[in-house]
Amino acid sequence: MNYLALCQRVVQEAGITGGGPTTVENQSGQLAKVVGWVQQAWTDIQLMRDNWNFMQEEFTFNTVAATRDYLAADYSITDMKLWDTGSFLIYETALGESDQNELRYKTYGRWRDEHRNRMNDRPDERPQLFTLMSNNKVRFEPRPDKEYTIDGDYKRSSQEFTANTDVPTNLPDDFHMIIVWQALKYCGFYEDAPDVLDEAETNFDNLLLRLEIEQLPEFSEDYKALA
């Protein structure tokens, strides 16, 4: 379901008279609240766990000779929140993946203490490790001497619904109703409607458990093995 369809389903489940909405834009009154509840519900679900699988993405970028620092935005990664520091791999681009190995992560404090002194006097070579600067900039050590391909994972920043056709990024279709039930919890509280709230909480909790089993790494590997 897209943003508009989710809002329409909330209206249906809540028994709001008049139906709708026909758009998420420029609403007022009760329908404006529904639009806001659905938007907030999706944001809250994304933030509910730190390690949802559906919030992870892969990245690839190539280094440039004699360039030490790299920003996600330089490689059109616009939704990056956190790098997965345990996932970085490197290979010489000209040699291909047969040359691939892991890159070690070192905290900025350790990198500063051990490598910052005279860092530009050292010869450029194949990077062996990396650190992260305060602005999430990736800094390689040593500085690359040629083009290398860097692969890994990152955590996405939260998606915010804005347009009618927005769909929840990477959330499997089977779980779209969890957004509806979370929004109906807000509705039940606001409207002081215990029947709406009770049903929403029950259905939300049931779907959340299933989502955790499928989309948290500590459960999902066991789930896949049983499937």
C-alpha cells in the first residue's frame, strides 16, 4: 500500500464517516489527523529497532588515487544514516573481486593517536583500515595509491511519507498493515475510543512479533533455515 492507501485503510478501520481521503495533501480536520498519524506511525516503526534488516542497504564506490576522504553524498548515497563499520571490503578495481579482502575499522580516537602525525608524508598504498570522521566521512589509511572498489552496508535514515504514491521502503507487503494498526493506536488515544485502541494494539503486537522474526538479524537467520 502507498501512503494514500494506508490513510484510506485507517479511515475504514476507524469507522470515520465520509470516507476518503482522496489525497494526503492540504487536508484539514479529522482527515489531516489521519494523514499525520500514518506518517508518524511509519517513522516510529522504522525507529523501533536499531537493526531492522529492511533499514539496511548495500553500497559500492571507487576510490581515487591520492584521495583519502570520502562522503556518501559524493556517490549519490542520499539516505545514509550510519555506516556498518564491520562490513567494508576492498579490492583493486583492475583485478576484480578475486583480490577482495576485509578492511579493518579503527575509531577516530585511535586513528588520531596512531596515524594522524605526518599522515601526508607517508607513501600512498592499498588501504588497510578506515576510520569515520565526525561528519560520517570515510577516511582511509594509508591513502589510496590507485583505484580500489569499496563494498559494504549502511543503515538508511528514516523515510518520511510526503506524497500519495510513497510506499514504505523495503518493508515487505505482508507487513504494511502494521503501519495502519500503529496509526489506529494514535487514533484510539486521541478519540478516547477504547474499542479502536484495543483492536489496534492486539493486531499491532501480533504483526510486530512476525516482523521481528523475519526482519531482525538475531531471528531472521533461524527463520530462513526453517522456511
